[in-house]
Amino acid sequence: MSEATRELSTTVNGAEVTMDVPVRMLLSDFLRHQVAQTGTHVGCEQGVCGACTVLVDGEAVRSCLMLAVQIDGRSVETVESLADEEGLSDFQQAMKDQHGLQCGFCTPGILMSVSGARRRGLSAETAETEVLGGHICRCTGYTSIRAAIRQAWEVGTE
């Protein structure tokens, strides 16, 4: 018996994507294996660690908890969308400046959650506590990440 599929049309990092996908495929697997956006990391597969966080229609979601078919007609942004020809985003640069990463496994999810919070106009304090509180980083101790959040908010652009 073959697995049921459904046609999916979405926008991933500004590019239109239309393809048949298994109805039970996770968004994280779709992004990594179908559209080669491998910056989306899969950690706990239970939505706890935050490594797989992406933006769907501008809202941070755990891609390991969402089915790919749920993004039909919607827009998805992964960590690959943050940098452009001109360079790193302000928050990416701040993470670099403040040494806010070590192994880097959790970094894409943190970058997406915090970038989404910034776009929504949340304060640096909220990003440091509530948003960052939804991520597990085993390497940094969070001090440098918090410093990067403050630096990015001081710059004042996205």
C-alpha cells in the first residue's frame, strides 16, 4: 500500500514551491529533504528544544510539530532567509560579535524566534526572557545570546 500524498504549494524563503508530499511528512523533513533548506535542525522531535523553529506567515513555529501539508498556501522562512547579498542580518551579526554560539546546533532556531519577535515589535527584555526561554542551548550559558539580543535591538533595524 502506498502512502497517501497531497499537492502542496507554498513559498519557502521567497521561492514558490509546488510538489506532492506524503500527508504525514513533518515540516522539518519537508524543508530539509524536499527543498534542501538544511539550516533547519531537528533536535528533540518533541517541540521542546526549539532547534527546528521557522517562521510560518511571520510566526515562529516548531517545524517538528507541524505537518508539511499545513503550510499549503502559506509562506515559510528558514534561517537561510536571514542573510542576503549585503551580509548578515543585524541579529546574526550581533550573535557573531557577542560570540553567541558555540556548536551552533540550536542557533538557527534561536535566530528565527528572535528575528520573528523583533519583527513583531517585542522588547529586547521579552526576547531575552520569554522568547529565548523556549530554546535549549547546551553550550553557551545564554549570556552571550542575551548580549546579542541587546546589541541587535540597539541597532534599530532588522
